[in-house]
Amino acid sequence: DAGVIQSPRHEVTEMGQEVTLRCKPISGHDYLFWYRQTMMRGLELLIYFNNNVPIDDSGMPEDRFSAKMPNASFSTLKIQPSEPRDSAVYFCASSLGRASPNNEKLFFGSGTQLSVL
Amino acid sequence: AQKVTQAQTEISVVEKEDVTLDCVYETRDTTYYLFWYKQPPSGELVFLIRRNSFDEQNEISGRYSWNFQKSTSSFNFTITASQVVDSAVYFCALSEANQGAQKLVFGQGTRLTINP
């Protein structure tokens, strides 16, 4: 099992540039989550998908952020245009769903460290 | 609204000491789930335990144990005979059943350092 795979591990960009973060969930998982981690706000849920459909995007900070899941094995989080306050670690996580208690733990990727200068 | 408080920002102990990480939560739901996750220096969060609100039995897994007390809304985590490899940031998290167990609210985390 390869786990949740995120790319890139590190991204440094300049303010105003478009940034795209990528995630490959664990095969067979039907939930996918995007979290952001900062010192000030801790871990925040941005958006999550169930069977490739966005269920709750109430955590997306503003219109500059968008997320897609075109198929069960790939998701992107895009920031356009990026700003310095977007600097954070962005985590993708996946899970099997609500069918049973054992299915409800999240498996996290290693995160993408984003720095916007 | 749901909230998780980890009052201890940082803890530093010497190897082999026992250490307890505190977690206090707030929720209006009667059915909810509590979690602990570990974030080692490598960065990814690793699931440690899940507990539902109807199961107040304490759990022990090797050197790790968890004390769930609904009366005080606490879900504390104890590491016995700590080891250097236990050094990490530990997060307590809560989800309410009506929002799906995966929609977690995390505490701010406790950075645990185990010194040799």
C-alpha cells in the first residue's frame, strides 16, 4: 500500500502566481480531504469529497482557492492568485467512509509545504 | 459548536518518564467520536486511536493508554516509559456523528519532546 501521495513536497512561489497541489488517495478510499496547517490556526479542513463529488467546501478561505477531483485517484487544490498568507502546509487525506468504525480513520499524505514570497 | 482544547503547547521530559497529554472537548451532540493523531518530524499525521461517545472504556495499547471521561469532557493520552521515538506533535480531534466521522476538528496540538 503506497499510502496517500502528495506532490510537490515543497513549493516556493511568488505572490500572484498560480499554485497547484496534487494528491493521489489510497486506492479504494471513497473520501478525500484537503487540510491546511498553520502555526496560527492549526489544522483546518478546507474541503472534502465523497466519490469524487465535493460535499463540503465551507472551509475554503476564498474564491482564490479551488479544488477538483476528476476521478477516484486524483485531486488538485489550486490557488490563483497566491498570496503570502497562503503559506502553510497543505495535507491531503483519504478514508474508506462510514460503513464501519474501522473505516473512519484518516490516512494523511506527507503534505506540501507552500511558501509564497 | 465543536471545539477541542489542548492546553499544553509543549512538554519536555526525560526518557523513561511517564507523560500525559490533556485533551478537553466541547460538543452539543450526544453521539461523537474522539481521535488522537501523531505528527512525527517527517510531517504526516498518523492515526493512533478512535473512540465513540458511548464507549467510555479506557484503552491500553502497549505503552500508550487513553482515559475517556464524559463527565469532564476529557480524552487524555498517557505514554508510559517514554522513548525518544515518541517525540512528535500529538493532536486530539473531535467529529460529530451528524457531520460524518471524518469531518474532524483538531486541537492545537501538543509538542512532546523526549530527551535521552
